Amino acid sequence: MDPVAFTIFGLDIRWYGVLISAAMVLAVVISMKRAASHQIRPDDVLDLALFCLPAALVGARAWYVLFNWSYYQGDLGKILNFREGGLAIHGGLILAFTVGILVCRHKKIDPWNGLDLVAPVIALGQAIGRWGNFFNQEAHGGPTDLPWAIEVDGQMVHPTFLYESIWCFLLFWLLLWIDKKRKFSGQIILLYGILYSAERFLVEGLRTDSLYFMGFRTAQLVSLGAILLCFCVYVYKNHTRFRKN
């Protein structure tokens, strides 16, 4: 597939950027429509987006650069060259969540409500964005003879981007459904953390382009930590809800 969607004044606009941008816009629109059910004003959603979306891009790039430091060390041009590629979702989520919580506190918004609001659209954004990996022929798995394998560089491989896209799309709808009967603030984002991390841990084991830390795949380490943390907080908040009742 041609990774370039179109060209403007000699500048190639890649499908990856088009899909990420479309996912961001869609996420903001959906969140604005759902904001009232989380005691948040639509205008506050725009403010959150203005801070969190750039933070997500910076965090995703910083995480990727950090775990490829031997390649980027001493070359600021390479570090700032986003068009070269190199974004890691976990870094984006960590910085975006941190900035989002700070903005919520500044605006007197319950951070748990804010996180619950955006959890479904994060999954939707990932489902859409993963197709950028398809056009770039990246984030794929190792060789396989399964009937849904895709060809990359003359070899049939696992379409791991597709596995994650399908999972995240289903997760988007599941979280929306659960959110309608939300039992406590924080339930939706914690479920996102558990369910997305479980999928990522499994699919990461198939990928050929993983980032590593001390011989371990960083995405799997973070996923295990996220599952444990989110599960413990979920149990605590759910137990606290029953005690209050």
C-alpha cells in the first residue's frame, strides 16, 4: 500500500497522519456529546483536548526515543522529526493522562469523571490509528500461514495491527455500553486499562518491532503493571462503593 495519501505543495501527507487526525477529531466530537452525562461541560472537553492531544503526541514520541536512545542520541533533528515515524502508545497515554488530570483539577472537574469520559474514545482512536500501520507496513508480526496473513517484504506475516484494531473497536462499544450503567467514577477507565492491556500483552508477543528494556518487551511490562494496578484500584473503589451503601 502507498503510505502517502496525497501531496500538497510538494509535501507528502501520509495516511498515518490522516487517520490519527481523523481519530482525534472524532474523539473530541463524541466526547462533547457525552460530556453532560459525566458532569462536564462541552467547552471543557475542548480545553482538555487542546492540552491532552499535543501531550499525547509528545509523550508517544518521547517514549519511543527513550527506548531507542542509541539511535537518537546527540541528534536533535532526528528526535524532532516526527515524519520519520516512531510513536509509542504507552508514552502518549501516560503523559496525556497526567496532563488531563492536572487540567481537570484546575477546572474543578473530578478527574475520574474525565477519564471515564475519554476511555471509550481512546479505544476508538487506537482502532482507527492502527490502520496507519497497515499503510506503513509496520507493527506487524512474525511469519504465519494463517489465511488472514498479509504480505510484507515478500513474506506472509501476522497482521497484528488488525488484531488490535478489531479488539479496540469492540472495546469502544463495550465501554460505551457499560458507561450507561456506570456504578462508580473511574470504572470505565479502569476497565479500559485492564482489557486493553490484556490484549496488548498477548499481541505484543507476536510483533517483530517491539521496544525492549533489560531484555523484556516494554509494552508487555507496562501492560502487566497496568493490569495489576487497574485491577487493584477497581476492587478498592468497588468495595468502597458497597461500604458507603
